[in-house]
Amino acid sequence: MGRKPKAEEERVANRIEELRAQSNLSRQELADEVGVHYQTIGYIERGEYSPSLVLALRIASVLGASVEEVFWLDKEAK
């Protein structure tokens, strides 16, 4: 039986930047709505930080999308 890859080996990809643009929201505005620093939004957008489930749900809600529409596991990442 094969082992599943470790969670830290998988990257969480997202569409935050695209959905923010459609909603006419800046990083700062989204950050204010979900209760984080604007740099955190940048880190998440670039895939440098994976949000907690609570934060992912808040971001999706503010962007008017389901969490699955915003985030997914990027199987291609190293």
C-alpha cells in the first residue's frame, strides 16, 4: 500500500487575487474583512502560507465563493 504525501509537501493553490479583482477589493480591504494583516493575504496569494480552515472559510465568504472555488491542493507543486 502506497503512502500519501506529507501535507507539507503539498501546496495550497488559490484564486484569491483573481476573485479580489472581480470584487474590486484591495489586499488591505480583504485583510480587514477577515481579520488579518494585509501581508498575510499576499503570502497566501503567492502560496507561501496555507491559511487555517477558519481563515480559508472567512476569505471564501468575503469573496462570495465556496472554499473549493478559492482553494485546492496543487498536486504539481514540489
